[in-house]
Amino acid sequence: MATYDLVVIGTGPGGYVCAVRAAQLGMKVAVVEKNATLGGTCLNVGCMPSKALLHASEMFEEAGHSFAKMGVSVSAPKLDLPAMMNFKQQGIDGNVKGVEFLMKKNKIDVLKGTGKILGTGKVEVSADGKSQVVETKNIVIATGSDIARLKGIEIDEKRIVSSTGALSLDKVPGKLLIVGAGVIGLELGSVWHRLGAEVVVVEFLDRILPGMDGEIAKQFQRILEKQGFAFKLGAKVTAVDTSGKTLKATIEPAAGGAAETLEADVVLVCIGRVPYTDGLGLKEAGVALDARGRVQIDPRFATSLKGVYAIGDVVAGPMLAHKAEDEGVAVAEIIAGQAGHVNYDVIPGVVYTTPEVSSVGKTEEELKQAGIGYTVGKFPFTANGRSKVNQTTDGFVKILADAKTDRVLGVHIIGREAGEMIHEACVLMEFGGSAEDLARTCHAHPTRSEAVKEAALAVGKRAIHM
């Protein structure tokens, strides 16, 4: 029977990063993975493949619509979807091999199979009808999340698809109906819209991007509508008839009322994700779950069972790969006797559409609800020199600062490369910086990031270029 200092169940961003950090700290580590490849949802059927298709589809649209006005004459681009899917797969393969390399480099044992916790210090790993039990001083649950399903609507990953199926369609749907106006739906909708699909998004709430700053969400919806997206907000899909050549979706107002029918070639269901705990034996082992099926943990990631910890999508908090990574590092350090820590007030979020949307810290709605006095500084990309000359002026930067201390409490950006620009705000907020600190930091000219500096200046009502 093998004995370890730590066994991590799951090799997504949280799990493999936790394993690497623990190995760096001198522990003997094993990871358990039930899938054929390492990397979890993110690397195989989530973050990474979607970014490959977002990039490729953006290049396709640029070639068809933007090159000519820049003086670049090319013939109308032709879509080779199998080649685009191969481009996506090459990216997946490269990242998966990277994780395999990290396991070997750090002398981490990879145990292929399904992990089940038998109690403190014991994990059963089963594959192909065989099982082995490994002993370990500590266990980390990093099993991630699964797609949330709509009652009465069966996902076949061909016509009614989840995000997984939407990444591997064999042809561009004429009409794509998306259920859910969150990050995943809008990103995948962007891919297929650029490639020629007519996209309609149905959202139960009266707004898109739940949880993001309201002003940002409204502006972003206008931009997407200008691109050709159609939205049905405050509505729900109650049934999908699959009997005909095209799908017929029944849509009702969320508040009640007359139903309507929409036809679609493909229906994409992305109403969120749920913690994945199937087969882990948590109930039998005595690991407590909360009302939403998440593993309950204390501030040091410990579960109700001694020596068992949990991180990532399977616990409370935003279901983001980088949040899981930080938790993986923190719990490895805690197990090693160090002071692992995650600052949940500075977890950025990004929507990788064109333009991108990024956010860190508090929204205006959250500050109002908490009764915190704040000041706002905004700066549009229409007044940013680099954005003007590149003709990419959609969006703005918005900075929220404490009215008394000027400490930056939240930053929200719509614009090209917003996902890259958000990180100077993250660093500033980690150090408790003020809008004044940001406003007095020299930014290279001409860059889009100057809009961040100008928004910080606008907090003090002294923006230069507006």
C-alpha cells in the first residue's frame, strides 16, 4: 500500500497547482484523475479550448470586416471549421502535456481512476474494475464542477448542447438559442455568431452578466446588440421539442404570461455549474455538504473530516480557475505549517468576448447595499489615443474608491484587452492603494492602459483628456 503526505483528488487548475506547491514544500504527493487527460474541465473542455475558438473566430471576423479599412486587401475569408477545431485541439494538447511535465518534474505520482474517500487518511482509486487503496496524511478534494441542467430538457451534446458540446459542433448552426446570459453563454455565443450563426440569448433575470456591475452590464448588452445578438430577458425556456428538423423551444416570461415558440438548429444550455462530488463517498466518510451541495470548509479549507480539505469549484465562492489555483497554493502551505491565504476581495473576473469585460472588487450595487460611501471615476476609450488610432473605441474604465480614504474598492472595464488591463488594479488593491496612487503612476503612451490612469484621475475630477 502506497503512503503519501498528500493525495489530491482532481487535476484541474486547483488540484494540479496544489500538488505542485505541496511538492515544492517537500511533501510526497499523488494526484487522482478519472479522465484520460490531466487538466480538468478548464484545460480540456472549458477555459482553454474556448479561448482558442474565441481567438480564431475573432481573426476570421477581422479578416472579413476590418482589414479593408486598414488598407489590407484580402479576398473574402472562407471558414474551414475542421481546421479551426484542429487549432483548438493543438492548444488543448499542448497545455495537457504541460501539466504532465509538471507532474514528472515535481515527482508527483499520477493515479488514474476515480477517487473515493474511505475515511481519514485513506483514498480508494478505482479504474477498469480494479481498485487500490492509498494511505495519506492529508487529502485535498479538488473535483471541480459540472454543468447545471434544465429540468425536462435533455442534453445530447449534438442539438441540445452544454458548453462541452458547443466547443465541438461539426457545422455552424443557422440559429443558435442560448439559455443563460452569463459569461460562458456570451463567450460561446460570440464564437458562433462571428462564424455566421444567428444568436438569441434567453435569460431568466432582467439583465445579462449577473453579479457584474450593472452599468457595465447595460453598456455591454448594447455593444452585443450592435454586433447582432438578440436578447430575451426576464424569460425562461420551459421545453424543447426535438421531433422536427429544427428544434422548437417554448419560452415563457419569468413573471408568468403567454408562451412563445422559437425555432433553433442548436440550443446551448449554460445556466451555471454545480459542484462535482459524485462517487467521492463524502456522506459515508462524514464530509459535510451545504444546502447547495458544496463541501463545507472552515477558513483554513478544512472539512468536517480530520485531514481532509477542499478547494475550487467544489466549495463556496466564484467558480474561477484562478481562484482555485490560489486556494490550491494556500491549502498546500497550510498543510505544510505555513500561513496560506487567499484575498477574496481581489479575485478578478473576465469575459473574453470582443470587447472584453473585466472586473475586480466591489460593484456599485454592492457598495450601495453595504452603505459604503464611494466616489466614481470613469474614462471612455473614445478619448484614449491608442484606441482611437486602432478604431477600437467601444467601452470605458470605471473606478470606485472609498469616499473617505480614496482606497480603490472596485475596478470595472469594457474594452479591448480589458482582461490584461485589470491586473494593475489587482496589484494596487492588494497593497491597499488609492485612486491617487494610480493617478500618479506613470503609464506608457500610447497605450489603452492610460484609460485606467485617466479614470483614476477622474475620481478626483481631474482627468486630462476628457
